Amino acid sequence: MDVLGIADTLRERFCRIERYVAMRETGQILNNVRVADCADGPHEVRGCVRNDLVRTLSDALPQGTVRLGCSVASADFSPEGCSVTLDSGEVIACKVLVGADGVYSKVKAVIGGPTTEYSGWSTYRGMATFKEGIPNRPQDIPNFAQDFCLMNGGTQAGVAGLYPLDTQRCYYFFGFPVEQNEATKLKKASNAEKKTDLAQRIVAFPKRLQEAVAYTAEDDIFLNHIGDRVMEQGETWGRDLATLVGDAAHPTTPALGQGGCMALEDGPELAAALRDVAQAAAVPWAQVPAADIEKALREFEHQRSTRCAPLVAQARQNGRRLTVKRSWLGVLIRDWFIRMYAMNPATQFKHTIWTPPSLDVPASTPVAAS
Ligand SMILES: Cc1cc2nc3c(=O)[nH]c(=O)nc-3n(C[C@H](O)[C@H](O)[C@H](O)COP(=O)(O)OP(=O)(O)OC[C@H]3O[C@@H](n4cnc5c(N)ncnc54)[C@H](O)[C@@H]3O)c2cc1C
């Protein structure tokens, strides 16, 4: 965000998370770590509402760069050039095609290669709005205005997270193991049914989480099937003049909180790769040889898969650990593990360390992001 010059705009809107707290579903605190005490800092953690993020990113571009409301029906590419056909039938020709269209990417489907696999768990996400301000009840969750609370379920599994976005809104998620056909049925349910289902699944969780669900508009609750794709470090995922970024390229479970961060890292890395190839060719962009661009795209993918593959693998492992059903003994052992080893200031944010390329835009102080 700093490299793109939009960090301060977002800082003004979203509050800073100061502490991570791990607790049982009963509310009993197992461990905690202050962000300021974590190694390799300074770190900065904020929950950011997606629409605000997308608008802030697009507002930073010259007017007309982003065209909204265009649904891509199909994509085509070759060593000579690319095009996309919109649902309206309009064809847009382009020199390079970047599929940033998420887990179910149409561009990825045309390029081919291994697809996303269901991970065995699904997640509800919601955003609660407290018009009078988020109530502070230290007896329930201490320092709620600054804490990221991770609540670990008992024998029935499930994991919930809850943290503030600003003074009025908070975000939460609840992940739970569920068979794929059952998850598909849930996905088809109405928003009101989803809200009721979520409320029933979290009856054993802290009141604060239940209250957040109650304060959420039905339209602000989402259900996602969690999937990922095992990757190899150094692999490439594009073809000819087409590449992928974000979840289209490296779908991951959210259990490391890095899917969006990796997508955001892809942007400046790809921009720098294309800028470098254009500068090296020393000709206007339209005349840069396709073979040079293709080479730069494969190098970009190689570099990004080297960064992302271990994160995808770690997120898969974390997801299994967080959503597996356990006996009471298993729950006690898990809690002991959280007390002893989780939330270690030496390693808490190690995976977020990434050095952004210089993009020659005004920047504020760079920090690692989560
Ligand atoms: C429960 C949950 C919790 C998460 N928590 C975190 C977290 O804490 N931190 C984090 O960094 N990440 C988190 N993530 C991951 C994060 O949401 C994704 O990694 C991120 O949204 C990927 O961004 P993307 O732009 O690649 O894809 P998406 O966000 O899926 O965006 C794709 C875009 O492409 C558009 N699109 C799709 N198809 C077409 C088409 N045919 N034509 C035109 N447009 C199209 C879609 O409308 C959408 O706007 C979480 C995910 C989940 C499910």
C-alpha cells in the first residue's frame, strides 16, 4: 500500500490491531502477543473493507483506467496478442492478459492446469455495524477495540475470528468442517437462513461473537467453500502473453490470512516486471517484442510461486489443524500447544516479510503487512 501511495488513505479509515489473542470457545484466554513486540517489525495490521480497498486502488489510477460492470465471458491468447469477450459480445484486444478473476477464474480455465480442490471446510464471514459505536465490555473480550481474537472450538471443531475495523464496525469469520455436498446446499440457502445457521453453529462461542452476528445485516453475511491448490516453488502458471494473479494463480485457505496479501504483492511485482522489460527494449510499449514480454511473465510467475508455495502449504496445514474434530483429550493437547508455541513474537509475522519493488510513486514508510 505504501509503495502504491494509498496506505495513508486506508490508515485514516481502518483502525490498527495492536494484539492477537488466542482463546477457547469459552472465552478463556490461552495466549496473546502484542504486534509491537513481534520480530522483523515494525508491523502494521488492519482489517480493510474490500469495497473501500478496491475503490481506493482504482481512485489512484487515471480516470477511465478501470471499467466496472464488465463480465468476461471468454478469453483468448496467443504468442501474438490477447483478447477478452464480454457477456455483451464486445471484444477487447490487449497486448497482455492478466487474469485477476479469483478462485473460479475464467482466464485460468482457458490457460489450463490443476484446479482448486475443496479443503473440507467452509467459512461464514460477516461485518457487524454498531451505529452507537462498538460497545466496550472488558469482562467479555478485553481491549476489543484493538484485539484480533481467535476463538478455538471444542470437540465439535470450528474456529472463529473477530476484530474491529473502525469505531463502528467489526469483522468476523467462522470456519467449520463440512462435507462438500452439505456445503453446496448451505450456499444455496437464503441470506436469512445463512444467518440463522451461523447463529446456531456458534452458540457455544463468546457472547461478543453472537452479538456481532445479531448486529449484521443479512446481506453482509457470506459463505465461502474453502479451497486451495498445492503449488511447487518455481512453477509457472501462465501461457504465451497471458498470466494470472491473486487467487486465480495461487488459491489458498484463509488460515494464514495471506490470500489477499499475496494478491496485493502480485500487483507491484508484475508492474515492475513489465516496466523493466519495456525499459530494456527502449521502444514504446506497443513495439516491445512479444517474446521479451513472455519471458518476463514466466520469470514473474517463477518468482511469485517461490514466495507463495510455502505460504499456501502452511495455510493448508493450519486450516486442517483449526477445523479438525477432536476428543476432549485432543482439545486439551491443542490448548497446551497454543499456550506453549502459538503466538510466538519471534515468528508471528515471519511469513509476511516481503520487500516490495520500487515503483517510483510517492511512498510513506513501508511496513510488513498482514
Ligand atoms: C473466509 C476468508 C477469510 C479470508 N481472510 C483473509 C485475510 O485475513 N487476509 C488476506 O490477505 N486474505 C484473506 N482471504 C483471502 C482473500 O479474500 C483472497 O485471497 C483475495 O480476495 C483474492 O483476491 P483476488 O482479487 O485474487 O480475487 P477475488 O477477491 O475473488 O476477486 C476477483 C474479482 O474478479 C471478478 N470476476 C470474477 N470472474 C469475472 C468475470 N468473468 N468477469 C469479470 N470479473 C470477474 C470478481 O467479481 C471479483 O471482483 C480470506 C478469504 C476467505 C474466504
